[in-house]
Amino acid sequence: MHRKLPQIFNLLDEVDTIIIEQTKLDDRSIQSSSVYTIRNDNADDKNIARVTEDAEDIINTRNLTINDDNGKMVLMCEIEKINCLRNAMHIYSPSGFLLGTVKDRYFKWKADYDICTGNQNVMFLISLGSFASYLTIKMKQTNGKAVVATVSPSHWQNGEVIYRINYLKKIPVLQKMLILGQAVAYCQGLRRSRIFPNSNILWRHK
């Protein structure tokens, strides 16, 4: 994977901000695509990564793919129904290697979801919050205290909803990729309704 996507790895390793652009429809729901592109960009005189949807691939699907600007796959995310109450989202490399999984937690007093490694060891905890009726996400270390990254709405303009991933701590590229996959899948899951604080980032893919 390092051999196939060196530029993307270098970009993800370098930046601490990724912007995700989503289109707001007339009914205030969010347009969704199953294919996204990540590319290098600049904002506020700072190097960032920007993720945009493929306008020609607006379909309902349980999966999503993130490609680089040359059309090469970076990540694939796939929703699996574990049982009648719980779903999981698996994140794969282009070669089909399982990078990690996002799972519902049985007990939500500490967090709402787990981000696990490919070996299913818990890496980060996901806690949901709200800002002006829009959902925000915090990724925390397993002790539930230190925040590693956040996903939050940045601004709305020209029919676009801008979400921003901010990496608050220096973490390995693989961990950044898992957070990226989770964040884009979350935005994809908002396609059916307005974004309220009790939205479930996995159940919306059923």
C-alpha cells in the first residue's frame, strides 16, 4: 500500500486538517455519493487535504470508496449488520486488507462507538455531540480523556456544507486513515435527513 499511494500517505502524514464538502439539497438533507476524491489543497495559507463527492455517483449504497485525484483507490468502507441492534463499518486498503472497524459500543456511558484495529483491538473512542443542531464527533484515546481528532461543521455557503477533520495530536498515517474513513462515512450517512445530535452514524446505512 505504501508503494501504490506514496503521495497520499505523504499528504495525510503532513496535514492536520481535512475538509469534507457535502451538497445540501432543497429539503435541507445532504446529497450523498458512494465515491469520493481526496486531493491536496490550501486554505488560510495552510496545506490541507480536501475530500469531494463524485457528482455522477449519487446512489444509495452500503459501501463507499475514497480515491486519489488519479482515480486510485485509497480506502473502501463497508457496512456490516452484526445483529438486530448493532452495525459495524469495516475500512479496507486497496488490496482488501482490513485496516480497522468502527463499532457500536454495548455500553455508551464512556463513548458511543469504538474505532478498532484490524485485529479488533480498541484504538479510539468516538463521542457524539452537537453544534447548532448539527452533529459533531470527538475521537478520544481509550482512557476517554485526551481528544485525538474532531469532526465538526465549519461553514455553509453556495449550497455546500463544509465539515472539517482536525487532528489535534500527531498520530500515525494508518490511524489518520481510519479517522478519515469514519468521518466520510458519517457524512455519507446524513443523506436522508437533517443532522440532529442523536443521529446514528452506522444505522443510517441500513
